[in-house]
Amino acid sequence: MPPAPTGEQTRRPLRLWPGLALALIVFLGCFVAPRVLPDAALGGLIAGMLGALAILVWWLFFSRAPNAERWIALALSIAALFAVKPFLHFSVAGAGMGMMYWICAIPTVAIALVLWAAFSRRLTPGLRFTTLAAALLAGAGLWTLLRTDGILGAKSQFAWRWSKTAEEKLLASAP
């Protein structure tokens, strides 16, 4: 008689397709739609936040991930968002009455969670948690590389943090 299966052997695989579909919607809404339809920038922000909420609901209740992994991922997501905040450029940290970072970073952390879940399925548990922390920090840390030069219409004008501002370029061109 074969041995009884252990918990790891009986665990059903992650239900990834809803998370991947939601991540695609968030990506398209936040990053592609505002480029193609500049008037849709505000709708993209709203789609990003609602999509991030939908990803959270999927992850916590419908992903089939082990309970410990679900709640640790949520806790690490929150920790990553707060850990990165002190390293932001002041233009991102203070923009939108201090809300720009949260509105922009929460969707990127949600996308990072889904991508991590898709690519780490076959890793050992210890390596999964290590890569989870790295992925979530990368999703939040992306915003440390950017600054904003203001808002045009309803869309933020992002630039690399180390690039010259419009004022610096103007002063450099003066005789």
C-alpha cells in the first residue's frame, strides 16, 4: 500500500489565470491607456487602484495559495510600501497631497505579486519567501527611480530621478 500523501503533495496548484488577467488589466489601465489616450489618465489611476484591490481579493481568497503564504505576502507588501517611502524623490513623495506614491505604487506591487506567483511556483518554500520579498520591494522600489516634473492635463510628467529638470535645461542653455 503506498504511503499517504503529505500536505505538499495534496495541495492543488495555484489558480493563476485570474491573477494574470487582473495584472494585465492593471498594467494596461495604469501604463498603456494613459499613453494611448491622454484623457484617460485619471481613469487609469482608478483602474489601477480597483485592479490592485481585485488582485488582493484574488490572492487572499481565490488563489489556492497556502494560508501562511497569503497573509505573509500581504504583510510583506505593506512593509515594502512603507520601507521604500523614505527613499522617494520629494516630488513623488509630496505630489498629490502626499498620495501619488500610494496611488502609483500599490498597483505596481500588486503586479509584482502576480508575476512572482507565476514564476516561483516550482521554487522551494524558503526561496519562494525570499523571492517574494525581493519582488515586492522591486515593485515598490521602482518609484525611487522616478521624479515628477508636474502634471499636464490629468497625467503626471514622470522623468528619471537623475535626469535634468526643465529648469536645469533652460538655465544650461542660457548664455
